[in-house]
Amino acid sequence: MNLLPTAPDQPCGRRAPAASPPMRPSWLGAFLAIATFSLSGPVIAAELPDLSVFSKPPPAAVVDRPLEADRPSQTLGLARISSSIRHGASYALVLWGRKCAPDSLVTWDEANDAFEKTEVDDRIFHETLTGLGFRVAGDPTDLFRDAEAPAGDLQVGGLITDYSFSACGGFMPGEQKLDMETAIGTGVGQMTVEWQIYVPALSRTIARIRTTVRVETATPVINVPEAIHQALMRDSLRALAADDGFRKAVTTPIRAASGLVEPQPGEPLRLTSGKTLASVPEAHQAVAAVVTGASLGTAFLVSEQGYLLTNRHVVGSTRLLKLRWSDGSESIGEVIRSDAGRDVALIRTDPRTGPVLRLRSEPVRQGETVFAIGTPMETRLQGTLTRGVISASRTLAGYRFIQSDTAVNPGNSGGPLLDESGRVVAVTVSRYASEPADRTQGLNFFIPIDDALSFLALTFEPR
């Protein structure tokens, strides 16, 4: 970017955010009333420059719209910021002195493109979207993260198609002429961004959303062009987060060509099963009631290291919870992994010396006898065992389920569905209900155990 005509090689730069909500500077209203003006040095224009920041009416004010708690987003990562602004196009008006006299018009130079993604952009992206309830990959305060590899189930890119601002500096005696990086100033800016949402797992862009925002500095600040830029970036992300198309794109489970939701890549966790494996009559020893204070559910031990499987909806947002075992003992469990879409979670507690449940790799057969064990309704009914058959295998809303008439009730969620050898074939998740008061019986659904392992990135060491 070159500042013309008085400073042909001085970059205008990007500066630090306004600390207060934007307000219209008093000097701007007076300036916009001027129909013609002359500049120090050569004449640049006989009327107000054709910059979007001067257009009327201004873009609508951005209103924050936090994501609903029951609509978890895919994990988002900021991959790229770029621009399509034409080389040589005017994009900023610089005014100078206490009276904010028009001085110079700034033109765009592609050789000095300031819109490459920076650590500041990463921080604004993370702070803005996490503050509105979206999941964002990485932590910009982690000094050892791999900044060159954008993470996330979905990657977000921003193409800036319009960028303009007007800034006034030189309020203080002794400030160097047009040195906006060190001068105290005020300003107003406008930016249009075409946001693109890309799914690495599918190698496809699934949404394009356009946002236009305008911001103004409230009080004079140092480095006003950067203050304007950061405020524009923050408000553009707030506008993006409020867009219905964006919200739908980032909360819809990612599906492969098969129509099934695919688990996202994760760091594999290798577990060992156990020396003592439970049969059906012993299964209750490896099954615990889960008590969070807000809910009651079931979890089952799959590793002698103290790892249990359950449902995500059983643990909710809780990190620490109480496990009550069939012998009456209790332990503290920590939720270390979960997947809200597949509704599975992994709990870690102290290593156990008793039996653990084996996991079955072969597919189930219709008509096969199965058993459910859990904590229906209240903790004193812990360890209840029921029997039924495999009714069908289903795909619902992009996820696989096993359907069975095995009786389950509230509190059974997260418990195991066992075959006749005591091997886990699925995790209890729900009953069929067309409405809350529906009393339909014998239509119950279970998450296949291999899906639970895949979505939690779990593997088992052979013994």
C-alpha cells in the first residue's frame, strides 16, 4: 500500500483496537458536509472520494447472536485471509492536523498486501467465536502450537473484497507528518468479506457467506488504521456468527458420500482390556452408575486402566463426576473425550482390579439374543438386567443404530448391550418417542460399539 502523493513509499500499516464501543467522531460529520476540497500538495479530487466508507445508508449494526447450547458446532480453524482489491484502487483518505484537513489519498499496492493471516487475526478469531459459543481449534496463547497447520473439522477463510477507511491524525505537537503508526488519531472504516467454509475431510467448500460492517473509533488512539482493522475483523466475525447459513453449515454433522457422518481424525488412545473378562452374570461388576448432580446414567468398564464408556448426554459439560459401583463403593471419574454428535464419551477413573467387559467386533444378526444392563430410574435399581433380541440395524440422521426390544428406561443411557457371551455390541442411547409423553414400548436404540470406538479414536492393545 502506498501513501500518495506526499509519502509514496510509506505503508499505512495495520494498528491496535479501539477500547470502547464505536461512536461517530465529531470531525467526520463536518467533513462530510464539504462538497469540494483541496489537498496539501497536488490536487487529488474535486469531490469526496468514491470510498464505501462514505456510502449511505451504512451497513446494519452487528448484533451478537450466541450459538444455542444444544447445537454444538464442528471445530473451526482460521486457515487464510486474503483480498481481491484491485491494484491501484483508492481505499483510504488520510486527514491531518487538529482541524482534520484532507491531505492524502491512499491507493492499494498488491506488492504490499497486508491481509495475510497473522497471529492477531488468530487471536481475534478465537476470542470472538469462542465468546459466542462456537468451538475453535487450538489456543492462541499456546506458544508451542503448530501455527503453520490450521486445525479444525472445518476451515474458515476470508476473502476481503472491499476495504476502505478515513483516518485523521496529527493532533499532538511534534507528530511526524502522516506517520499514522505513531500518531494519535480517530477514524472510520468499512469492510466486506466473502467467508468460505471448507471441509478438509470432504475436500469441499460447503458455504460462502458475505458480511459488510462499518466501525468508528470512539476516542483518539495510537495507530488508528490498525485499530480500525482489528475492529472490522472482530465485527465481521460477529456478523458471520449471526448468519443463518454459517450456523447451519457449522452445526451440521459432516457426512461422507455414503450419507453417514464420519468421525473426525483424532489422536489415537490405546487401551488394554483386562485379565478378567466378565460374563453376563458378572457384568454388573463392570458397570457403574454415573451421578453428575444434574443427571443419572450408566457407564461400563472397558479397560483395567480405569476407562469407561458412556453417552455424551449423560455427562453433559461436566468434567468430574461420581461413579457408584455395584458393591456400593464410589470413585471420581473424569471425562477426557466426547463426541456430541455420536453421543459418546470416555471417562477415566482409578484402575480397577475386577472384571472388565469385552468388546465384540463381529456385526450383530437380526433375532440374536442380547442383554441390557444399567441404572434405570434411580440408583437403588442399579445393575438391572433385561433381555431382548436384535430387531434391526438402522441409519438415522446419518448415524448407525442397532434397534432392539430390550427394555431400557431413563438412567440406562450409557450402559452396555451384551451378547450371550457377555461381549459389548452397543451402547444404550435412547427409546423411540414421537413426543415426550409417548409410551411406545420395545423400540429402543443403541450405538454400535465400533462407532463408539471410532468417534472417540480408541484402539485396544492385544493381550
